[in-house]
Amino acid sequence: MGPGAIGTTVAAALHEAGRTPMLCGRTARSQLELQINEGLIVVPGPVQIDPAQDIPSVELVIVAVKSTQVEGAAPWLSTLCHPGTVVCVLQNGVEQQSTIAPYVPGCSVVPAVVWFPAQTRPDGSVWLRGQPHLTVPDAPAAHAVIEAFAGTRCAVETAADFTSVAWRKLLQNAAAGLMALTGRRSGMFSRADIGQLSLHYLHECLAVARAEGANLGDDVPQAIIDSFRAHPPDLASSILTDREAGRPLEWDTRNGVIVRRGRAHGLPTPISDVVVPLLAATSDGPG
């Protein structure tokens, strides 16, 4: 559900292994295309666009819509889910369960951390720029996800301490939000001033993550900056891609949550207090 960059990647991984999924989204398309190093994977459609049609419920739903699109996707969740359906949520942030659960009563919600860069091209195809893998909690409901992806090019690993993994990825996403403010890609982190700003920002985020129960070391902020510097300089984050396309940004999911959870723990977030309003205005206006 949501055949964008992430959705296309996982759909292609399943199709390649002989488990072609049903595709559901907003835009009618006859097929999906994923460009990998070895060539092109074509996933046959069509993409279903009408949740009101007679479609049976399923055992596993993979939600790849962004957090800003959940309300619009609610009719699909009602159509596809029944009590007992496992709903795997491939979204940014640390609030997937609380975001999705109200729309899927009686279902098991499995959050997943996405660890691969995939970019949508102007022609609608997706360019996979790394080895895809996911992390899910070590929980019974996650077994359906593990089984679905067994033997595919998209590895799924479990984490007993999923809170720490999810917050580690959130810190990476929070820093990537700076790309949406500068209009620049990963190469910008090679600047000493951006590196220093990012380091201070990430230490602020780290304090909040620890207050939320994440077990993350002091070296995590610098490791994240180093990872950006190791990326191809033209590699974009989805929040920058959304800004360039004029779409709403996941600013609250990726950055605003630092302010919200910081306040809940009585922690100061001075850099976030500047970054978040700028991202919100960039996304939502007015002006």
C-alpha cells in the first residue's frame, strides 16, 4: 500500500521471489519499475486505486505511505484489514503504532525501520541505491513479515531492543531534515560548518532518545555525520525530494517529535526550536 520509492522496492523484492503482491495506491499504473545494479525489475500491476471495489481482506498489509498520507489511505486499511491482519508499517519516525493502530482495530501493527536509499525518478521508476533491509521488533506478529521476505533481496532482521534501533534511525532522519532547508543533498555534510551544526543538533536529539529509553552511545551523532559524508554527494533524502516536488513534508514525524518528546521529559531543545518551525513553514506555509 503506497507504491512510492520504498513500496516499489519491497514490491519488487517480493515479485522477484515469486510472491507478487497486490498493489494499492492513489495513481493508476500498469506496472512498477525498480532499477538495480543488475538491471530492471518490473512488477506487474495494475495499481488498484479504488478501495470501494470488491477486494478481499488479506493476512499481511505492508504500509509504505508516508505519515502525512495515513488519513487519506484509511479507506484502504478498512478494505484490506480484518481482525488478525498483520500490518507492517514502513514509515519514518518512532510513532508508527500509535499512528496506524486507530485505523486497524483488532490488527497487529508491526513497525519496521527501513535501511536503504531508494529514489523516485521523473518517469515514475525507482532507483535503488543500496542493499535493502528492514528491522522489525522481535515479536510474534513480526514472523509474518519475516516469512514474507524470506529468500528475497530485502533482508529482514529482528531487534530485541527495537526502541534503540528506531531512535537511531530517527536521529539520522532528523539530521537529513537539514537538506530540506538548504535544498542540498548529502554532499553538504562535507562542509565543516554544517558538520558542526549537525553534531550539536544530533546530541540534542540523542538526549531525547535516551530519555525515551533508547540505549545509544555518545559516538552515534558523529557516526551519522560520517555516514552522510560517505554517501554519494548527490544522494537525497525523501524529505528533500518531497520539498522539491512541492509535497507536504514529514517534518513532525522526523523532527517535531524531538520537540514534543523533549518537552515531555523537561529537556531543552534549542536547535529543534529553530529547525522545526522552519520545516513546518517550508511544508505548510502560508506564503
